[in-house]
Amino acid sequence: NDGSRAPMLATILQDGHDLFGRDDTLYVKQKLLAPQSIQTAGIEPAHRSMHYPASGFTMMRSDWSADAHYLLINHGPYGGGHSHADALSFELHAFGRAMAIDVGIGETYDDPHQLTYYVHAPAHNMITFDGEDPDRRAAEGTMVLWKTDAHFDYFAATHHGYQSSKGIIHRRHIAFVKSGYFVIYDEIDATGATADHLAEWNLHATVPMKPDADGFASPNGPGLIVRCSATARSSQSKA
């Protein structure tokens, strides 16, 4: 959200060791920020994928190298004035590059796009309806499921940010098959809608994307594929 677009500060990971005696933060610091070192300090963290229900962030990671497959999910509560309309949004990195980014970051708060674009839902990798923001206070992820093991990560959550305004409930499923790919599957429950609405699957990819079949795909790997499996419809038929 309003954090600066810059590499992680090494001092943050160093503080984990100096203030809390965490040898695993030294390991991560060296692996991600100083991979040229010959000898590895510290110990590898016990987990690569983590779920933090209190803050509402979940991460999936293949390893601790700079080339790791890494996905971050934001499913947390409204956090006040610095919160963006980013319900169940994600960011994706792989092969040493950002693949899908959160563009909701300006250079300064004086950036003319800060309030007109960066803080709004279309600037994030999430589903929007009619191009509008969800009610962020109602969009905290609920009915959260989390499972991780050596071969597979699975996360799912529901948000009700569009329920009062449009009668729509959204549930997002994300699976990480640790042999090398992610699958994101979205369910849209529009049975409470009283009119037709435009659903948009916002993706801010750093790799080329072209129309392909019923969606979009990268012409070359590593890449991304977006497919529409069904059309959400309201419960009322139109004459």
C-alpha cells in the first residue's frame, strides 16, 4: 500500500537477530540480500510459507533464494487512512523478477495519482465490479482456510465488500504447487444482485500478455494465463 517501492532494508532483518535472538533472520538476510557470500550465517527458517491471521497477510514461497517463487496475499482488516481498497489482492514474484505487482504506490503523497488511482481497487490484483471500490470495512477476508505442507500450499477466503452495494460475495482460492506454479480460482456469488454488473479481473503484469482463447496469456515463459470459466449472473432474469 503506502510503503515505498524499494528493496527490503537489511537493518530490519538484522534487528530480528539483535533484538530477538532470531538466527533465522540472519539466514534470510544473507540469502536474499547478500547471496554472493560464501558462508551462510544463521539457520534456515522452519517454514517457507506462512499465514498471519492477525495482520491478514499470507505468503507462499518455494525457497529462500532471490529467484524463488513467491506470492503474497492481503486479506486483512481495514487499517485506517493508509488502507487501500485491496480486498484479497495478491503480488507475485518468480525467477528473480516481479510478475504481478501492486501499483498502488506513489512517489509521494503529493503525487496527483495518489488519491485518484493508487488507493483504489483497480490499482491492485483483485476482482472489481463496475470499476468501483469495495466497502473496505466489510472486505476483510472471512471463512479463511490455510493448509501447507512440503508439496502444496492452499489458501481461501471470502470478502463481503460488494455485498451491500451490489449483492455480490467474492471467494478467492489460491494454490501453490511447489513443483513450480500457482493457481488462482475465483468464485462470484451474485445471487443477491438485483441488476447486471461488470466483473473485472485486474492483473498488473510485468510480462507481455495477449488475447488467447477466452482470456489472456503470455506468449513466452515464464508467464501468466488468465481464463474465464463462467459468467456471473444475477438471480433475476431480464424480460
